[in-house]
Amino acid sequence: MTTRTLLWFLAISSALAINPILARSQTAPLAIGTWSLDSPPATCPTSAGWLAGGICKHYTVSCPGADPLGVTINYVAPNGTSNGTIAFVAAEGGGTSPNSDVGQESAFGNYYLSKGFAVVQTAWDTDWEDTDTAGDSGSDSMLVAACRPATLLSAINASSTYHPTGTAMCAQGASAGSGGAAFALEWYGAKKYLNNVELISGPVFSDMEKGCEVPVAGNVTACSSTQYGCNNEYGNTPSWTNAPDYVDFYITAVQGWVGGGTTGTTYSCQNPLPAGTSPLADQNWFNMSILATGGDSDYAGTSMGVWVCAGAASNYQSGTCGNSHCPNNSGSEGALFGQQFYSGHSPTPHYVFVGVNTCDGEEGVTGSLATTPNLENAMTAIETDMTAHCKIGQ
């Protein structure tokens, strides 16, 4: 029996009494929720990031263990026959905006439209990651919250309005959005219908224990000699190491999502007891992670690209970081996600893990000077990867 498994058995009896999340079975696929069209339908917002010419509607998504949450969808059809649908899992923090400097969804969206793909943008009314709006610090779970983007992707796929029958269905997410997309794949059966997924700057929720625990976890080595997918058509990414703990303003958001609303409580991310965070809290964070025991990483039939900032602080555009952490933990969390794959057990028929150079800011994979190892513009490479592999029966 491993140390992690032993801790789980020791913690489970007390955890069931205070945390209903641990009482549920954690074996993929988990059940998705439902969505319902609100009346009257939404008009398209005028705020930055929304693509022009779309049809906007507002839905309510309901999931077990989480309050119903509203979401705005903007559907933009291409000129002529659609090659398929590309849905964005919103990247701006809690997913409340369709655009961000990291994700650049509107720029990607216009490119995909030009290549004959329909585009779906999404923006939640409040943070999709937050299942415990009362802040009682004990019932939060990122795994439960991930039912929301998973339900949305599933509903878009099943809707002939958004996804014409017989065409490809694909998804793209950056930062927290990459986490939502990866949760949908690993835990909610999205691998059954997604033909290609592009994950940018993450997935940042791969192992939340390593992001939250105190003392902090050791550095993660990305693109070691044993990590699969780092040598690909975009060049060979050299190995680098980086800490996996949440930093800067990101930790404040995560604390709110996983029970950090009350200082000193058992589940407050990076808020240690005198001897560090408790084994129960550490196990709880792992159990709500993408890589928690019981997930399904057999992605046969779903192609994938993972794109993260690589290297040390010197490997960033001058003056763009804005704080003390360049890079942050999005690269190390992305590497943890990628380390579960190997030859014969990886997204197929296509999988690449790319460490991007000269990032713009902590997660700026899509910055103007950001390049792949073979010196191709990284944003262009992501666009190429998506359009080349967003196909049925590759």
C-alpha cells in the first residue's frame, strides 16, 4: 500500500463526516449535469473579446453538488459549409470573460472562422470553479465544479445548432480554461466526442495537492528524458524544473475555490497549521485534482497539444512579468499532466507537449515574441495544430 493510499484510508472516515465530496465515488466517467435556455435569450455583450456576427444566448447549467450557474454562449458560424465546431473554455480567471491576454480567444476565433470552423465562446456569470459560495470551507471541490464546463461542452456537442451533425468537435482552453477542458476529458467522458484539444498554459489543476500543500512540494522536471511527446514537429523541448505551488494573485483565487474563504480552516490552500497543512487537507486537494485516483487518461481517438512556458526567468520577454514569478506553476502543472502519457498510452492519433520560449508574462504562450523550440511563432503553431487535427477519423 502506498503512502498516499494509506493516508486516504486513514482520512476517509473522518472526512465523510465533514466533507460530502469525499463520500462520492470517484471513478470516471462522472455524470454530467443539465443545461436550460433562459428566457429571454441574451443579446451579445459589447465588452471586449466577443466575436462580431454571432448569436448569443444565456443558459443555466445545473450540476450535482454545485449551485446552478448561468453562462453566456456566443456562436459564430463560418462562411459556407462548416468543417466543425471549436469551443473555447473561457480562460479569464474564473471564466467570466471570453478573452484574456493568455488565451487571446478572439484572435484565435477569427483565424478558425477563416479556416471554415464554427466558433463557440463562453463566459460564466461568476467563477465556474466556485461550488461553495457560502464560504464554509469544507464542501468545495474543483472536481465537482468541473462538471460545469464538462456539461457545457457536452451540450454544445449534442446541439445541432452549435455542432452540425457529421462535423468535428474540438475544444481549446488556456490557464484555468485548460484545467476545465482537461477535467472534462479525464473525468466527464469528453474524450468520446472531442476530436482535438489544445491546452495552453496548463492544465493548472493537474495536482492541486502540490499547488496547495505546506511544506511546498519539490520542483517538477518537465520534458525529462522519459517524458513522452516533448520531441515533435515543433522541435525538441529541453528539460527544465519549476515549482508547482500556486503564487501571486493566483493563490487568492484558488483559496476561494477550494475552501480558503475562512483563515485557518482545514482546507485553506497554503494556509498551514503549525506543522504544515494537514494530511487530510493534502489528500482532499489531491482528490479534487485532474490526476486524482479514478480518472481515465486513455485518450484514444482524441488528439491533443499541450503548450506551456518553458525555462527560467531569463527566458521571458524583458519587463513583461510584472511580479516575482516568471514562470508561475502553469508549466509544472502542465508537465505533471503530460507525464501520465507514454508510447501506447497517449492522446491519439496526435500528441505534442511543447515548451514555449520568450513568453510574455507568467503564462504568455501566445505573446508576439513567443516561439516553439524550432523558432516558429507559438500562436501560429497552435492555430496550425488545431486546424490540422480538428477532424473526424484522422
